[in-house]
Amino acid sequence: DAKTTQPPSMDCAEGRAANLPCNHSTISGNEYVYWYRQIHSQGPQYIIHGLKNNETNEMASLIITEDRKSSTLILPHATLRDTAVYYCIVRVTGTASKLTFGTGTRLQVTL
Amino acid sequence: GAVVSQHPSRVICKSGTSVKIECRSLDFQATTMFWYRQFPKQSLMLMATSNEGSKATYEQGVEKDKFLINHASLTLSTLTVTSAHPEDSSFYICSAREPGQGNEQYFGPGTRLTVT
């Protein structure tokens, strides 16, 4: 699976959009971009995933660049409950591939 | 989404004893489950992949005789930490793969193990 690079930490004011970047310049054509988050002392929570088209669900939007070498997770209206570590993971889906967690981005949402 | 539970959520044990942690998929059958370990301020590290009805596959550096994994049914996998030592104190998290188009993984809430 391709390696990902994320900033170690970010701050966001409550109510504003949180834009979390991820670099995956070595991504292969059949690899998806997944985002998970982990709130303190809990198990990771799936957020969203995509291959090349932008995706949106009730939690977030995922914007993938045309060359697929980077992506951005957008939380449109961040709340204090969105404070967590966000992990960007690249993997092949539909197979027995494993999820490999990097260091992620620690998002702190403040009042 | 699919729900995965773990039991217990917290456990304290004495050095030298064994501890069993259960991971259950509540509303789907999981042929594959995964066990992770997470030390404070670190990321999740995959310990092993557990396949129903067969032996677990351990990651490099994980002692299979110390961390016993049993996946006897499609909804239950157990991790037993044998002869626990203080350095085994950690947050243990399981996940279960839901068969289907995406083969998505869903995570349990984690088990905090403290060895005294």
C-alpha cells in the first residue's frame, strides 16, 4: 500500500470548515483513499473513502486531486466533538489488504 | 454502519497472569478480524490477522505464543495475553471486516489493559 503524509496537527474554530490535507504521491491506480478518525481512548471510526471522484456523506467531503497524488478531507462545520486524530490511509479495496495507520493529524477544534 | 464490541473495556491484572479480550461483530458475520495495539501518543500497530477456522497470521515482531488468538466463530475472536508483564500494558483494539463489495473494516471501542 502507498505511504501517506499528513501534518501532525491542526487547529480549527468551531463552526468553521476543517480542511485536512493528505499527500499520497505514490498511490497506485487501484488504490483507494480512506479516512478514519480516532477520538481519544476510542476505536477508530470510518469517515469516508474514494477512488478518484470527489465524495460526500453525512460526515464529510473528500476532494481528490486529478492526479490522485493528494486529497483533502473537509468537515464543513467543525464542532468540539470533531476533535480527534484523523488518519488518511491508502489501500486496495475488495481484497484481503490490511489497514496500515500512520501518525495522522491531530485536529483540535476550539471555541 | 456495522457494530463491533469488545469486552472488557478495561482490565487490570497482576504480572504473570493471563488476560482474555473478546471481540464480537454484532450485526454481521466477519470471516476476518484484526487485532491492533496502541501505546500512549502512538498510532495503531497491527498485531495479527484472525481468520475464522484457521490460524492467525501475526505481524513481524509479535510473539504468537504470548498473544494467543482464537477465531472460533464468524462473530467472535479472542485475544489472550499470556504471562502478562507491565510492558504489555496498552490499548488493544479489534476490527472486523464486513464481507461484500467494499470489505470495510469496523473497529471496536478498545480494551485498556494495565498490568501491575
